[in-house]
Amino acid sequence: MRIVVIGAGYAGTFAANRLARKLKSAEITVVNPRPDFVERVRLHQQLAGTATAAAPLASMLRDGITSHVGTVDKIGNGSVVLDHGESVDFDYAFLAVGSTARPMRGTVPVGTWEGAEQARVALAALPAGGTVTVVGGGPTGIETAAEVAGVRPDVRVRLVGSPVAGCFSDGARRRARAGLERLRVDIVDDDVTEVAAGAGRFDGTVHLRSGTAFASDLTLWAIVAGVPDLAARSGLAVDPEGRAIVDECLRSVTDERIFAVGDCAAVPGARFACQSAEPQAAHAADTLVRLVEGREPEPYSLRYLAVCVSVGRRDAVVQFARRDDTLRRAYLGGRTAAVLKEVACRGARFGARTGTGV
């Protein structure tokens, strides 16, 4: 049996390793645009220089899995076609290309590896007294602003969102904002409408919906939205956001040989997170095992626990959630929350590397 996994993020790497563990005779090929596994939950640390978010993909995959560095142009009819014309045939495929960023002109996207590296270089070159603007009041924006403020107390950091920390319950929102304020992050509850280019590559004037404008020496786009258009380009049924529409077992409704998992899959109620990606990857892999063994597949069921957001290296907010991801009032903050967040990050990496833990 030939299995091709497209994408080597949390979902793709987890699925490949779980399949290799459970289907010993399968030929598994992972196709990824770079030779590294990227911990997206650490990209804010990568840009700030407090951690490395990439590891060689070879160190993350089980023995026997073949990795191929390349970009997929199209998937379908039992074949994955790469951008330079080469093709890889499959009996089953796992679409796990994740999500992406659609940055406003004049900003640097921090939710991608390439953007985080651009931001790291630009931040290191920024002189004391400069201003960094982070656009996006959700978890990515909070973590980015806090990390930058922690390592560069000599620059002014603004976090712009509508509203900042709006993903939390009232108590957790106040706790997150208090943590940002302790790091001297300026909180601006507003929307950015335009970034007018300045004299350099990343500087400019940030215009807000309220009519306010201010100068920024480095503007970081911390909103992760949208997915690569591979599913749509391949003729698979997609939702309005371009995510592959799947059945209750996470198979494409267009082609049952193709599973879609992680951010690129249109799973009702799912949010962009490794907390979504790895359980979906586990379920899809187990579904294929059941099919191979002649058993009936079972439907996938969401199960969330919390939203974990770092506010610097020694602080975090853990917002507890119900199974369906609706928020509870309960939350944790401070060092205990920071430890839990770090444990969650390490657990996600361990799960991807072993295909276990879900």
C-alpha cells in the first residue's frame, strides 16, 4: 500500500508516524516544501531569538518513512503532482498543508516560517528607541508582542486588535492584558486599515479605523487566516475559506482515498491549533487502519481542553474550555500557567514525532 502525506506540520508528521507504527507494510512518503519540521507554536520565540522553532524532518519521522522536499501542484486520480512535474502515486493520501497568513501590505507575517525569519532579522537590526507594531489581538499577537517586549525592552511595542485578548473569558482577558501591561506593551483596541510604506523595507505609518495614525519602524502581522489553495486547485470540494470538505471520518467528500486533517480540513467547530491537528491526524490514521482490516470506520468527535497563551517566558494564561471549545469561566495565570503551556508545546512535538498521545 502506498500512502502519501502532504505537509509535515503537526498533523502530517503525526499521521505519518502513526501510520508507520500501525501499518508495517505500507510505503509512506511525506512531501514537504522544506526539509524541516516547524513548531508553529514557537514561531514567536524564533523571531525573538529565544528558541529555535525548526528541527530536521529526518529527526521527526520514524525509520522507513521517505521524505521528499518539494511543493505539490495538484493532488487527484491517485497521484500527487509536484511543481516541477514529478509525480508520486498513492493508494491513499493525507492532505495536511495547514494554514497560512494573508498579511496586509507593509507588514511581515509572523505565522509562517519565512515571515518569522524575516521578522527576526528585522528586529535584530532595529535600533533602540524604535517602535514595533503587532497587528492581531488573538493568541499569536499576544505571544508575539509579549516575546518582543521581553527581549527588547529598549523598543516600544504596540499591540493592535479589536479587541485584544477577545478570545478569553472576562477574567482571563483582564489577566492577559495585565501581563502585557507589565511588559510595557501598549494595548490598542482598534482595527488596522492600512500601512503606508515608509522609506525602508518594513517601516511605515499605521492607520486605524478610528482615524488615528502612528509611525512604526517594524509592523508584524500576527493573524493566521486562510489555507493554501491546493485542495481547491485540485478540484476537491472546499468551503468558502478554501478548506477541504470532509465526511464524518475526515475523508474528502470528493475522493474517499484522500483524508484531510488539521487547519486545511473543514471540520465543523474546529479552530486552527495543534490541539485540533493531532487528534484529527490520529483519527484519520486509525480510520485507514480500520478500513485495511475490514472494520467499519468511526466518526470523528471534537474534544478541546483549553486555550493556552504565553505572555512572555514566565507568564501565561490558560483558559479552560468545554469539549466543544466554548469557554469556561475558570482559568490559570502566572508561572503555573507558563509551565502548563510549555508542557503542552513539548507534548505536541512529542506526539508528532511518535504518533502517540492522542
